[in-house]
Amino acid sequence: MSFKLDANIWYRRFWGVVFLLGPIIGASQDMINFEHITTDNGLSQSDINAIYQDKKGFMWFATHDGLNKYDGYDFTIYKPQINQPESIGSNLIFDIVGDQDDNLWIGTTGKGLNYFNRSTEKFIRFQHDENNKGSLSSDHVIKVLLDSKNRLWVGTSKGLNMLDLKKMKDSAVFEHFYPEINSNEIFSRTNSINSLYEDDKGHIWTGTAQGLFKILRDKNGDQYLQSVNEAIGLPKTRVECIGSDNFGRLLIGTGNGVYVQMAGPDSTKIQKFHEGDFNKLLVDNNNHIWFGTNEGLLYFKNTNKDNVPILENHFKYDSRNKFSLSKNIVKSLFLDKTGIIWIGTNGGGVNKYDPERKQFRHVRKSLDPNSLSYDKIRSMYEDSNGTLWIGTEGGGLNMLKKEYDDGTYNNFRVFDNIQRTFALTEAFHNDRKILFVGAENEHGLYILDITNPNRIKEENIIKAEDVDTSVFSLLTDSQNNIWIGTYGGGVQRWVPNKDSKQYTKDVFINSPSNPLPAK
């Protein structure tokens, strides 16, 4: 005979799973699972300085030992080859960007800017030449940015360079930018470019050890670099990352905190909203903000243009959790075309997180005496009081009252007298709430009055009469009848008597001599 699963059973079982899944949003870091890609998976080295996705969907990773291309399964590694000038110039890769033809521009340490032709699989090196004023200003390239006008901006240890790809033919002529005369004193302390950013208005911003600079034009139309520290209220501090949110507000990550440009009449001014040393920032598809630091990954909710972003979570490496961040030093962040966030660490390879993917929290027995009593789960049920009941196969019956459900799942109370609990249901009888517990033993059914959850005691669990075999399934139907599935004893139906605490009990067993009529 075939049986159809009753909708009430499905609802109770499914809701039990959702109960554990639901509180994930906004909860602690162990509820986020990071996928790790390491040298065990083929990555050439574990320090990830930059991440990029090309138009074909391949992921590219800049490491301290070569350029890595990843197709989701396998890696292709590009490293310098002896006596092969068309190989990549250096194995120390700092940044990657693609152009309109999906070719790559790669910033290296020691071998300048490398151009990778995807069709020929060959590299061309652009390096500093003392005898060529139009060459790159330094062979130590830190940042590379392709702007909306098809201009390539190259930040080096000795200033900012620009290569107009529209005008580039047989040779490359780099234009060099120097700060305005009034900020020479500031800029001369270091020419190193830490970050580059183009905003939605096409403005180019540059982060340096002495603060924030912006490309402006003078009255003759010539471009120059100008410090904007004083204009926006930024102290003279190292700027490591620049971006903007979906409200159009400028975001600045520094060695002395992170700042946001506030809306209003004084919209040019910025406001610090968190202390710390920040390496990298990323705004996700929901306008929330992720910051990479030397102390882990910070996640800020960002829902109101009139308020500063609010710290929601701080993710760190945890040796006890294999799904935690792989290392604490986060040097690169990238949002791919599908919304997945890629995190590059120092020493821990690549981490992946998909915000749209449902995350399951693992609730298990731990050293905490109030944790789940046993990991082998046979039944789950939430009663009408909001109390969660979890039956285990060998660890008793776990009870979590609604008032103690703080999301940690370390406030369980355990009833040991029913070691192997396989089924749970609730029924109402004469204004009382009764929990029925099915177990695997010679007394398979137990009854507990749960009307007042504050008065529940283990000694109040009563063995039910007339059930002398294991009970593996229970159901309360729409008429408040209790259906009891036993092991070898058939199915029982208990119909509550309105005028007493008793039940009228029917037993349905298999009888070959009296089969059910065919329909």
C-alpha cells in the first residue's frame, strides 16, 4: 500500500529546519561559511595581492609567486621563464586590470607594467628607462586602473603615470603627474601611490602616505594632482583604499580609520565612522560595505544615506571552525559578475562567500554543558509555547525555551530518562497542552504536560499505557486525534474524550485475512 505524506507532517519537519536556518542574518561570524582556495587546490602561492575577473569569467589572482588563472576547477600559472622575453617579467604581482579587448595589464615588482595579449598568450613589458622621459616612472607598480575614457592609470613607488590607450600604437608614452606647487612639501615625502579610484563623475582619486589627492585641470586644461585633505577634513594620514557607495558618498580607508562623505549642505566634508587600519574596501550589490584589515574582514550595513554605515560583523580566522576566514590579513577584495565576494589573504590564499547562498548553522554537542546533548538527531518540534524540542538517538530529549533562544543554541535542558527519542507532537486536551514523545524501547510512548513551560520537570514525564513497543512516528490531525506509528504493533489512533483526561484508543494492524477494500 502506498502512503501520502500529510501536509501537517511536512510543515512541522520543514519548519524545524527553517528554525535553525532563519536567525542567520545579522548573527555571529560562525554562521558564515567561507570557501577556501589554497595551494592544495593548485594556487601557486598563498599571498593574494589582487583579484580580477575577465570578460570570459576566468578569475585571476596576483600572488608573490606568479600570475594565476582559475577556471573554477584548475589553475594556469604564469611565471618568468629564463631567456623568454615574452614571458611575464616578474613573479611578484601586485595588481591586475583588463582592457576593452579583454587583455590584461599587470603591475609587478621590479619589472614594471606587463601587458598580456590573450590571443597570443605573450607578455610585453613596459619599464623605466632613464633615457626616455615618456617611460614608466618606476618598475615597482603598485596599482593599475583603467578609467571610463580608456586611459590606464599606473601607480608606482615613484608617482603616478597615465597611458592613453586610444592613442597608443607602436609605442607607449606615459604621462607623469606631479602635485600642485602648494602641496609639493606634502607629496615630496613619498611618491608612492597606494590606491586609485574613479568615481561616477569620472574624477580620479589617488591615495598616498600623506593623504588623498585628486586629478584636476588648470585654466589651460592641463591635468595636475592636488591634495584634498584640507578641503574634505581628512588628516594627513596614509590612504590605502578609496571607493563610493550607491548613494554616491565617497569612502576612504586609511591607517587611522575609515571615513564617509556625508550628505547635506556641507557634503564636501567627511566623517570618521570606525577606527582601525584598513587595506581594502568593497561595496556589494546590496550597498553594504566590506573592509579588509590586518585583523580580519569587517562588514558594515549601509542602508541610509543620512547615517554612517553600521558595523554588523567582524570575521576572523578561527582554528576551531574550518569555514572561518583562512587568515586575518585581508589584502584584496573583489565582487564578481554573480555577486560572489572573493577575499585575498596573506598566507591563507583565496576565500569565497556568496551572500545569496543560504547558509546553514551547525548546531552540535560541544564542551559547553548546555549545548546539544548528542549529535545524532531523530526528531525536532516547536510547540505552541515557542519551545524547541530536539530528540536524539542516545543523548536524551533536549528542550530550549523561547526566552533562552539567543541564537547561540547553548541553553538546552536535557531529559535523560528518554534516551532515544524518535517522534514528537503536541495535542490539546481539556485546556491542557500535552507533548507526546515517541521513543525506541519497550515503553515507546511518553506524555508530558507543557501547559506552563516554567513548570516542566523530568519527573513529570509519564509512560503512556497500552503502547508496549517502540514508536517511530506521531501525528496530531485536524480533529486533535493522535496517530501513533509503532514498530510491529500497527497504528494506534487516540481520540480525546471531552469529559475526561482519557482517550478512546483504536488499533489498526495488518490482517491478511481481512484486507482493505480496493478503491
